[in-house]
Amino acid sequence: MLPPVVHPIVNSCAKEEYTLGDRISSGEEILLKKDTNADKEAGAKGFANSDCKTAIEKFNVYRKYNSTDPEVLIYLNNAKARQKGEWLKIAVSVPIGTNPNVAKEMLRGVAQAQDEVNSSTGIKGKALEVAIANDDNDPSEAVQLASRFVKDASILAVVGHNSSNASLSAAPVYEKDGLVMISPTSYAQNLTSIGNYIFRTAPNVKSIADSVSNYAITRAGKTNFLICVDYQGFSVIKN
């Protein structure tokens, strides 16, 4: 007797083991806890169970309820990438626990870029997957996450971190193992001097200060300024 023919499950994702509560998620766990409902949770459960069909359906339903949630757009594209079967992976590390608004803005930029890439031809025909990590802008957490990222051969680059302290702490880890890190928000002037794998997109503070002061004096005609800085580093400038 011939063995039974086992047909592959068309809508299944690539099988993967996940550790919940580890601060990293590709779709198996909700990190933005305040931005969720039953559909988003069901989508995450489907993703965790390697059920792309359910994940995609539920994430799409949730987006009708909350179309501005960047986390779910990333997870939706991840599920589609898994369903397609070929993808390239990067990670993004943001301060979800301590500064969720900044975290969401960073994720919106990443989500938009991922969606545009995957809505076209991908990268050499491969879709882009994004793993989201929560570092809380904590230097020690950033180092721990960086150490995990460099050990994951599937991660090709990291977008992050948000704060300069977190970025400066994690950068040597990336540099040592040759994993590209690009911070979109750190103003630390010495960040890129750490090595050839470390980048940032924000201009340095001096160039910003020069531009603002030049505009204030030459264009706005202001000559008297008071700068106040509190213990948390927030500044208020008054004329």
C-alpha cells in the first residue's frame, strides 16, 4: 500500500519557535499593549501558531478599527512575507515601555518603508520582515537586545536605538560582530566614530544649534535668549 499523500497547508507560515515576554516580536506577541483588541490578539495568536491565513485576516480586520497602528501593519506584512516563503529580516528597537509615543512614530516610519517595499517587488523578489524590540531607552536593555540580534544570523540590520545613551551602549556590540545599526534619532556626535557598521540619520546638535541661532538672529531679528534645562534634559528657549 502506498503511503498517504500529505498536502502542505497552503496558508501556513514557516514554523518557528517563539519565546513570549522576551521584548521581541515579529507578530507572535503584542508589544503595544494599549493598542489592541480581540482581532489583533487573534492575529498574533495565529502568527504564533504558524497560521498565516488567520493572522492576515485578523490583522486586516483590526486595521479597519485602528488604521494608524504601526505595529499591526508591520505584523501584517510579516505574515504576508512568511506566507510568500522568501523574506529578508531586519529589527527595529524602540522605547515602547518608557516613551510609547516616540516608539510609535519610529515604528510608523519603518512600517511605511516596509509596506512600500513589500507592495512593489520586494528586495530582489524577497519580502521584508521586521522584528520589533522594546528597549525602554535603557542602555543595559539595549546591550542585551543587541547581543541577541548579533547572534541571530537572519537579522541583516537594526534600526535603532532612540536615545543616544542606548545607542552608544549598544553600538560596540554591533560593531564587534559586523551588524549594521542605524539610529534615526540619536544626536550623539561620537556615535558614528565607533566603527564602520554604525550610522545615524539625525544631524549633530551643533549644526542644529547653528541653524536655529542663525535664523533667530538674522531672519527673526532676535538678540536676547534665555535657555532653561531641567534635570531630565528638557530645554525651554525664550526670547
